[in-house]
Amino acid sequence: MSKKNKIFYLYKSFAIGLVVLFFSSCKPFYNTVYKKPTLVDTKTSKRVKKLHKELFYLSKEGFAIGHQDDTSYGIGWKQADFPNMIKSDVNDVVGDFPAVYGFDISGIETGNENNLDDVPFNTMRQLIIDAFSKGGIITISWHADNPVTNGDSWDKTPAVEKIIGNGIYVDKYEEWINKVATFLKSLKFKGKDIPIIFRPFHEMNGGWFWWGNPNCNSIEYIQLWRNTVYLLRDTYHIHNLVYTYSPNRLGPNDAYMDYYPGDNFVDILGIDIYDFQNSFEFVNSLEHDLKIIKNIATERSKLYALTETGVNKLDGNNWFIQDTSPDQNWFSKVLYPTIENSGIAWILFWRNGTKGEQYVSYKGHKSEADFKAFAKQPKTLFLNDINKLKSKL
């Protein structure tokens, strides 16, 4: 074979190889079913785009099961030996970890070593990395302290008006966001940012937080939300966040969109709905509110989720306390039938702090058998389930 013919042959073989490689290995990321979404961050990371797509398809199969602080602590134990011990009340009961791991960064803004539930931020970082490395989805809430009084989130002293516009604490709030950004930038796996479902300033239609009604109005709230996005996205170049808006269950005078920051500032719609020992009322609220959210989300081509839930009762003096004798079949007979065909992408049960604040079954609890039955339902997706589904995308 002449040198000229050999060069031609090699060139032809190389060209054919490229074509074969392209068609055999390249699968369009977007398609007629999953169309390109409009996300808050146009520079969002590839991992965020992948997470959004995965959530879209998961919602077609069922809903990912989440638990707040699942590997941080539980009933009778606290994470103290990472990475030699990764424990979970959910895993102890059903033999699998939740698909969604919830964390809260309250205290990061003031330079604390631990968050409001005494979880060290260094441990939290390690647990987030570990959960993501195993295929878990990470969601972070932020019970920020009151910037005016330095009290906690439940200090209802009006503060929003003082950290927006020409407010006297604008610089202080911007420094807080700088600390939030620093922590978020530290969440990396194999050198790349971990995608985070970020859910700040939740339950704003309730009156228990300094950012909630009537402690600030909707105009102030919207400006606070947008300023937070501008700072994280544009000033500190955080491009691994999925911004999630989540009011509390809707009251008679509430409209879901009352505090909505706008389509360009929200990626996912959520809502927090608890059962206050009145399952009839809970089911009605869940059906009513999720129907509203589904219609809004469909119209705006957005995903939606049940961002907090659980069974509890209201203690008139303090906070929501878990009832000592909940309906033993609440998970499988009350909750599951109500959300089975709701279209939510995930559900997040709140934390197992103590036996006075416990939202998921633990080993030996009388709801253990029911939670196992709930886990076996076709649409409840735990960690192993979502990893199997993701592998097919």
C-alpha cells in the first residue's frame, strides 16, 4: 500500500470511527418528553442539570423518600464516628437509606461550629459528600437567625425591611450570604460541586419566622429572595443550587403565589404540610394544596414536591411535638393513598430528634411494621430504587 493510500485509509477509518462513536455513545440530554427547563441559573453546573432531569423522571415513577438529618442523628444515637459509622433510623427499619437527605445550615451565617440541632458543620459536610457519593439527593434549608436581634428564626422581630434596599443591616446580611456561599463551595465530590436543592425562607405564609407573615409583607419577602439569588449566583458565583419555594399548608385566606418571587427566581415548587393529629383534615389539605401546586407547576413547566411532612400535634407553648401514639397505619393508610398519584418528585419527613420530636419510624417503634409496608409500596423510592432508575437514563 502506497503512503498516499495508507494516509487516506487511516483518515477514512478515523472518520468512520468518530461517526460510530457519536451515534453509539451520544444520547440527547433533552427530548420530546424531557424538554430543556428554564432554570434560575443560566450557568448552572452539569450536575444540577442532571439532578433536575433525574427528578423529572423519578416523579413519573413515584416519589423519592427523604428524611431530615437522617445520618446526623436519630432516636438514641448521634453521629460521632464518621466515616466508620453511617447510621440511619430509616435504614435500620427498611434496610435502605432515604433517597433524599435533608440538612439545615442555621448558624453558618454567624460563624458557629454547629447548627441549631448541634450538628457540627464539618460533620455535615462529610455526611453530605458521603450521601451524594452513594447516589443520594441533597436538600438544604436555612433557619437563619434574626439579623436585627441575633435571636433565632422564631424571633418574630421584623427584620426583612432592614436587610433590603437601604436597610441598616444590608451589609450584615451580605456578609451572612458570604459565609453561606463559602460553605456551599466546600461541598465537592471528586473535585466538582455537589448539586443542592436549596430551600431558604420557607413557610413564609405562617407567622412563626421573622421572614413570615405578618412580620414582613410580600413585596419585602420577594425582594429578600431575589437579593439572595443575586448574591449567591452573581456575586459569589454559586452555580450548584436548585432554588425551591415552599409555603406552609394553605389557610382559608392564603394563595400559594402570594409570596412567589417569580418564575426566573424559582426552580421547584414545594409545600410543607403536617398532620396535627387530625388525619381527615390533613388528607383534605394535602389533596387540595397539591392539586393547586400541580396546576401551577404544569402551567410553568416546573417540578414540585412535598418539602416537609410528618405526624405531630401542636404544643401551645412551644413547637410541634410528635404524638406518643400516632395512627399505627398512618404511613400506608393515610399518607400513601393521598400522594400515590400526586406527581410530586419527593417527600421529606422531618427529623428524628428525640422521642418528643420524631417523624419517621425507628427500630422498635410501634409504627415500624407500617413504615415497612409503606416502603414496599410501588411508588415509594428509596436510595437503591433511585439508583436503579438513574442508571437507565
